[in-house]
Amino acid sequence: ELPDCGRFPCLTLAHKALRAGGTTACTINAANEIAVDAFLKGNLRFTDIYPLIEATLDAAPGVDAPAYEDYVAVNDESRAIASELVKAAGSERLLSAIAAHNVFKKISNNDNFTK
């Protein structure tokens, strides 16, 4: 039986890491550790874990062919990003922070905007 990615959306992140390679899994792991720690301390809702990891993955730098130093740097940066998102957590504040990040990302990736 195939796993239910609708019920367990973080499985989709694992599949993404397998496809993308590079430092993707490192970022997912770092964000997950920050998110789960915050959840266990009562600072993050369980349902905010996946969006926080996904937002961290979108924001963190990625390296396609990493050396050890790249993993260390990406791990540190990913933890910092995830920690900032946890600070913004409150429910709507986290979702607003993620939404703002996504809007900025779309704008900054728009060639017409950057020219």
C-alpha cells in the first residue's frame, strides 16, 4: 500500500529531496528539527510543521554539488531561517510570513520586475 501523502505531506518533501539532490535533504532536516523542537515546546502548531519546512526550503540557499563546507553553511542558514519563522509563528503570523515570503519570491523571480 502506498503512503498517503495527503495525510503525511512531509513525505512529499522527502520525495523532493530525492529528486533534487544536493543540499535539499540537509535543509529539510534542519528545518524539521527546528519545527519539531518548537512543536514539542508548545511554540508551534503541529499543522504548521510542513509549511514551515516548505518555506525554509524555498528560502534557503541550495548547492547542487556540495562539499562538506556547503552542508555546514546550508544547515546553519536553514536553521536560522526556520528559527525566524518559528518566531513569527502564532498561527496567522506564521502563515502571513510564509505568504509574504512566497509573494517576494514570485516578484524577485519575475524578469520584468528585476529589469
